[in-house]
Amino acid sequence: MTNQSIGMGEQDRSERDKFENELKRILEASDKAGILLRVIGSLAFQMHCPKFGGLQAAMGRAYTDIDFGAYSRQTKQIQAMMAGLGYVDNREVFIASEGERAIFDKPDAGLHVDVFYEKLDFCHAIYWKDRLEVDSPTIPLAELLLEKMQIVQINEKDVIDTIMLLLEHPLGDVDKETINIKFVAQLCAKEWGLWRTTTMNLEKVKQLAGHYTQLTSGQKIEVAAQVDTILARLNNEPKPIAWRLRDRVGDRVKWYKEVDEV
């Protein structure tokens, strides 16, 4: 892992409340305006892991911003809504990303909002098409898993969020309060690079989970079992010829984008 300090550090209850309350305010405004916003990032894991969400604070995982996935067809509505909520649009980011990402700031409150349109595109692209309607108020659990597992230089915050997700939710072939590993396996079977990064990071999660004193021995065993099940499913999913040919090349050719390139 690299940049382990990002998103890590002690954060008192009042600071966490600031982010959680602002998230609720934005979601209420989006619902009223008929805007489809889905939460991603640390707050999404907190919202979708009510039983194990306390691990974030216990393990030093801090909130740093509020993140959403959205469809580009509602760009103007989102811009108007955020302005009405007192945020300033960073136009340079929007223009540089060709409309795929927006950043809204409220400096006086120390709040920063990221909106990713159509996809989350860091080391690999995870597309939202027809998926934002599947769950609410966050993106589906499968995408929450991939949000973290698609980052090659994974950070400690990503590991902690993933541990929470794996402890909280069962694995299966549907999205209803379940991590849809059928969907994850199908995406990884289409792109060797995504499979390589995802399986690599799952192994890291399994290894690192064993070192957290905040986890019980039973929880460490559960995380390892969940990871092993996902890995088996990803590896056993039928692969097309193009995937198998790329697999022969392996790590000799770079298979991902640097986050800094995005």
C-alpha cells in the first residue's frame, strides 16, 4: 500500500457528524429536485454497513469529502442544486475532465463534494450505466467493492472500507443487500486488467485484515473466507480468448492507468 495517511487519522464525533449531516442535506435536496445521486466513498460504506460501520472510527478511517455517482444528463440540475446549497463549482476540473467529474467546494465549512458522471475512472473504469437505479442511497454493493479493488496503489482507508463491507454483507448473484459477485466476475472476465488488480487487492485485504487488533479472530476468519469465495468465483468465470491471450502476457505489460493520470 502507498499513501497510507490519506483518509486516516483521528476524527471526533462532531467532525464526523458534520459530514454525515451535510450528506443527508444534499440527498434530501436531490430527492426534492428529482436528481439521481448515489453515494460512493467512505460515507457510502458507513451508510451501507450499519452493523460494522463503527470500525471506521475505531480503525482511524476519517471522512475527507462527500462523493457521488450521477448521470451526465442531470449535470445542469446538479450544478444548480449545489449552487443553491452554497457550494462553488470548480469549473477547471469540470472542463479538464470533459464533463466527467465535478468538484464543489464550501471552503468556510471545510466541505468538498465530488461528483463522478457516468463512471468512476481511476486505474480502471467502472461504469454506472443502468446501475444507479439498482440501489439507494449508495451505488450497489458490487460497485462499492470494485470502487476500492480497482485502485492499484491501494490505501489503508480502502482496505478498512472493504473489510467492513465483507463483514456486513453476504455474497451472491443478486444485488439486494448482497455483494453481487456474479456481476463482479463478469466484469473481470471482460477485462484482464480489472481482474488482475481486483484479485491482487483482495489478497492484500485478506493478508492485512489479520493484523488489525480491532478485529476479533472470528472476524478475521470471516474476511478471509469471503475473499477466498470471491477469488474462486472470479478465477472460475469463463474467459474469452482475448482475455486468455492477455493473461499470457501478464504483468510484463502495464495493465492500468495511474490515478494521477486521471
